[in-house]
Amino acid sequence: MEVPTTRRSRPGLRDWLVDIGLFLLAVLYGVLMSDARLQAGHLPEPAWLFDLDQIVGALGCAALWLRRRWPVGLAVALVVVSTFAELVAGAMLVALFTVAVHRPPRTTLAVYTLSVLAALGYVLIRPEPGESPALLWVLGVAVQGAAVGWGLVIHHRRQLVLSLRDRAARAETEARLRAEQAQHRTREAIAREMHDVLGHRLSLLSVHAGALEYHPHAPAEDVASAAAVIRKCAHQALQDLREVIGVLRAPVGELPQPTLADLPRLLGEAERAGTGVELRDDLDDAAPPEGTGRTAYRVVQEALTNVRKHAPGAAVSVRLAGMPGRELTVEVENGPPPAPPTPDTSPGQGLVGLAERAALAGGRLEHGTTATGGWRLAARLPWPV
């Protein structure tokens, strides 16, 4: 995978230092080669060719200031000129290095191949007296390969750094998404707990407060008894609310949660509120896992709450059945209400939350009307061995 080079409109201090350093290296290469020719006295024929070499070499070095804007075009031009000009070799090496750093390896290979052909053309056009053309060509190819190899090392290092930065950014994004999902799941858990717990307690309060409202001239003992029940239910609702809010401060597993063993207490509260409940327990003293039992408890709790809201006074039957290795079945069925429900009993989200609970436990929820005009709610939950 090729990583594009980041382009900056204004070079920084480091870029300027690199540009100056490479420019000086190219100039130094040309000066040293020119001085070596003068010291050895091996000037090319005709004499004006050496002057042309120096001019072309100076122009090539000056052109290096354009290497960041047109790296490939400049490299190709200098490679072509190096076929007959000797002193432009330093600028040509810098151009090859620049292409290797800033362009994909495929482009670098194409420009390097062209430079190899240009080196072959140079040793054929301008052979050195007493030197083997093959040896000079191999030496030129090696020097050009070193420049290109150095540039490729820097290119791949930058590619690796960009890849690591991209991975770090993706990892940070994924971590943020996981945190948001965890927060969303926590909010859903809090919403389910508040609906199940507070809905049950507030429905009890509504029943007893309604009794006081419809019987304002009841005996003082009955009024005091109902007021005591209301106070107790309100106190218990506050306690349950504190436990639910604790989800924000502690894992759910650390909070006190009801289990199937708490079901008799729940049914007792319903009977004291005026809801007749019949329990049929076919579990044969077998205890389901804690999580499965808690889900079964919530199913019965939500069913009783709905009965008080939508079918006040209706008789309720609760049946528990199942065994390890099969499934736990919880069925709650109520008959038709003796009187129509009050107008403010609009449907809520309890069944939706119960379906989510059952699905999270690996089970399923069933509900619907019965032949007698009542309502049936059943949950089937896995019960591992």
C-alpha cells in the first residue's frame, strides 16, 4: 500500500536545512570533480566542453531548489543531461534521492532505470583514457543505487510512521466507540431497572392511594393502615432508586439484585395490595442460575405491575417449570378485569424491556390475550446443567 506524501505549503526550518545541505553537497561534488580534472590535466576535448560542463553543473545545482515541487520532472531532466555532462552528476544524485523519498517505489524504479541507461550512454559518449568503460559504468550504477537506496529507506520509514499514526488514530476511535457503546448499554440497563423496580413500587402506591381516594369516609383504622402501606412503599421505592442509581458507580454484579428466591415476598406485596395471586411451582426445589432467576423475577414483577395498571382486581396465576439442561418457563396469566381500567393507563415500554432482558439471557418472551379475555405473559429461558 502506497502512502501519499504529505505536502506542506510552507517548508519548515528542517526542510530549509535539508535543502541547503543537499545543495551544498551537489555543489561540492561538482567543485571536487572539476578540481580533480584540473589537477590531473585530463580536460575533455574540445576545451570548450569543460566550460560547458561547469555551466551545466551550476545550472543543475541551482535547479535543485525546485526538487520539492517537480521531483520527477527535475530528476528526468538531470538524468538526460548527465548522459553527456559530467559535473551535473552531483545534482542528478540529489534528484534521484528526492524521487525515492517522495514518490512511490514504482516511479523510483523507472527513474533509476533511466539513470542506469544514461550512465551507459555517458561512458560510451565520453570514455576515459586508460579506464575500463565497464568499470566506470558499474561504479556509476553503484553510486546511483546508493542514493536511491538511501531515499527508499527514508521513504519506507516515513510510510511506517504514517501507518503507525493511522493505526493509533483508528485504535483511539475504536476505543471511543467501545466506550460509547458501553455507556449506551449502561443507560439501557439503568432504564430497564428503573422501569421494573419503580414501576412495581409506584403501582402499589397508586393502588393504596386510589383506595383512600374512593373511600374518603373509611374507618380510621383502614386509613391508618393504608397510609402505613403507602409510607412503606414510598420508603422502599427510594431504597430501590438508590440501588439503581448505584449502577453509575459500581458494576451491576456488585449491586443487590433480586433472585427467584425473592418471588414469595413479591407475591406477598401484590396480595396485600389487593391482587389475588396463585403460585404453582414445579421446579422440585431445583434452583436456576442467578442470572436466569433474576430475569424470571423481573418477568413476574412486570406482569404484576401491568395487571394493577390495566386489569385491577383481576386474579393472577404464576407458574414456574423447568429443569437443568432444558429451560426455565415462567408463565403469568390474569383473567379479565372486574372493571375497565382507568383512562390514564397508557401502554409503556415494559414488554420491550422484558424482551431485551430475555434476549440477553438467551431466551424469548411471549405475550398475548387469552380466550377468556385476559392476558398471558411467558418467558422461556435457558437453564444450563
